[in-house]
Amino acid sequence: MRILITGGAGFIGSHLCDRFLADGDDVLAVDNLLTGSAANLQHLESQPRFRLLTHDITTPLSLADPVDYVLHFASPASPIDYLRFPLETMKVGSLGTLNALELARAKGAKFLIASTSEVYGDPEVHPQPESYWGHVNPIGPRSVYDEAKRFAEALTMAYYRYYRLDTRIIRIFNTYGPRMRLNDGRAVPTFIGQALRGEPLTVYGEGSQTRSFCYVDDLVEGIRRVMGQEEMHDPINLGNPDERTILEIANKILASFGAPSSRIEFRPLPVDDPKQRRPDIHLARTRLGWSPAVSLDEGLRKTIAWFRQHAIKA
Ligand code: UDP
């Protein structure tokens, strides 16, 4: 297949590029490098089946080359990033999604959009099944991301219903692994960076809020399976249901560095920070035969090992 991926230079995008090339596909990564980095793709430069095009998908893209699959992964995606780039985030979720859908339509390609567990907001239903409509503050600081992704889902469904474009929507829950940016503000890389520097780990609130962290290789496998499905137009959750408190994650990371748990500093909880989050992956289990295979301990070990090697560059 000839696969075009927006956001190909980002954390998840670059892992997808690796996977598609390994599977024998041709890959065109499209990225404006706002929060992604060409360094994530440097190791692919000599691959004849790979190309990186620096382009902002919020402006239309026309290409001479044929494309079989468009994956739309471009967006600032960590709270710090989308608070720093609120308008860019809203534009890439709206105009960017429109342009990516138009590209897929022009090429007769299939389309997959990376949506997010943020569409559930601070959920009142736990764990979150795809049928839950969410509990989102439409004007809070996180709304630039949450509502952009909700709009992107609606637009994708409109293209499916109106044009019969072959679309898929995945809702990605917290994911971690190599190539996250140490300064992207997310819990896992922030804690690892702090531990590497011998600083206290900054836990927001009392650390009793929960998240369920999925190792990136598991997510990539899930995405591959969604791509291979016939008729999967309704959203599907991809994530790891292994739910932990943030304090537990901080303590695990400290323990991997042999540091005492006193090395934690509590800070105020950000506005609208979801109290709990865990995917209901019943649909992914039954339709895709997929569930995460990498345990939290193993994933953290691999991630920490990568950061130890790359921390200076990150
Ligand atoms: N968090 C924290 N300390 C940090 C960064 C994040 O306690 O230095 C918390 C944050 O408040 C949230 C959880 O960790 O409750 C996960 O945050 P992240 O930014 O990784 O993802 P999201 O909030 O989008 O799930």
C-alpha cells in the first residue's frame, strides 16, 4: 500500500512509519514539524520507500502520486502543547481534518483519523465504552483539543455518510514509549526526565487521579488491525485497561531509578484534569482480536532505557 500519514514525524506517527515500512508499504509522512521532529524519522532517510514532506495540512495538499490510505495523526496532543498552540490545535482538528479527508476522497483512498479519549472529557461513566457521549467542558482550557477532535469525528462521519468515503475513527488513550519529548508535559516523560536529572517528581493534585497507559508498540498493532478491517466506521477505543493512579506511576519510575518515594513534590491540579480514565476495549478485543501485550513494568523499562540513551538530545 501507499500510505500517507499526517503527523508522521510525531511520537505515534513515527512509530507507524517504522511499522508500515517494515510491513512492505510505501510511506509519505506529512508534517509541519510544529511539535513533531525530523529527528524521529532520521533513521528512515535512506529508505527508498519513505519520504517526509514538510507541509502544514491546514492548507490543502494536492499530490500527483497515488495514495491508498490516508492517516490523519497531525495535532499537538499533550496538554502543554495544545495550551501553547490553541489555535493551531483547533485548525488542524478542523481544517486539517477537512484537507486530509478531501485528499483521501480525491485519491479514492481509505481514511483513518486519530481521535482521543479526550472526547470523553472528565467521564461520568467508567470505564469508557465507545457508546458514551462524554462529559466535556466546551470552553475550558482543554476544549481546544477536545472539541477539535469531537468536530474531527463528526466531519469524518459526515464524509462517510455523505460521500461513502471508507473511514475509520480510533480513540487513542494515554500512550507512552520512546520518542516522546521530555518537555511535552505528559506525566511519563516528565517524570522520567525529572528522575534522570535527580529532581523531585511533580505530581499534580494528590496523584489519586487515574490513567491507563498503553505501550506504543501495542497501539501500533491495534491501528494496523483497524486498518485491515472491512466496514469499521464507528469509533473504536485503543488503549490499555490497566488503570493506575498517577502517584503509583511516579513511584514506579522513582523505584526504577532506585530513588526514594520522598522525591515527590505535589503541585496544584490543572483545570478540568480528568479524575479517572480507562478504556473499555471490549470492541477491540472482539472485532480485532486485539489487546495490549506489554505490561506497564516492561514498557516503562524500555522507555526509560531509551530516554537514558537519548536524554541529551531530547
Ligand atoms: N501529571 C502530573 N505531573 C506532571 C504531568 C502530569 O501529575 O508533571 C498528571 C496530570 O495532571 C494528569 C495525568 O498526570 O492527571 C496524566 O497527564 P498527561 O499530561 O500525561 O495526560 P492527560 O492528562 O492528557 O491524560
